[in-house]
Amino acid sequence: MRDLLDIKGASGTVYRFSRLREGRPLSAMGGNFVYARMNGDAVELVYTGESENLMKDAQTQWSVAVEGFGAEHLFSRLNISERVRKSENEDILAAVSPPMNTAAPKPVRRKKAD
């Protein structure tokens, strides 16, 4: 698996992400992140998101991604500007449909009041 991943958005812009490696912590800065898996030699995106604190938020869905979608790698891209992060994430989502981003949410079961 390579350490850099270039993802082309619907606009044609290419965004470069760096793979998180064991022992290297995520930054507390804002940025975009993707969960990915390998399919032969091809990299498939499982999920794409953005956060104002990658260290805090980028791994919150990791166990779901691994167990339910076969994620193997986490990539991040530093980006302090919230507006730019959101725009980049929307551009990537318009080009790629990662299964975790497009999966229907599970219904929440509520207890009936007595």
C-alpha cells in the first residue's frame, strides 16, 4: 500500500491524502479523511469525511468501517479552513460514492411510554 493517495473530485481537482501509519498520531488540526480498502491493486474508498480536529474525529467510525465495510487504511489531508474542507469533501462525494456515505441509516427503535 502506498503512503500517498490522490483522489480526483467531480470538478477534476486532485486531492492528495497521506496514509496514517502505526505509531504516527493524527494531527489535532482540521482536515479531510478517508477510509479505504484494497481490491486487488485498486484502492476503494469506504468513507470520506471532514473534521475540525482529525485526532479527535477521524477515527470515530473506524470500527464500523473495518467490521462492516472492510476498511484497511486511514488517509488524511490537513486543511484548516472549514469552508474549503467541506467543499473538498463535497467534490469527492460527487465523484465517488463510498458505501458508508451512501448507506441508508439504520432506524432508531424507541421504547413506548407506559
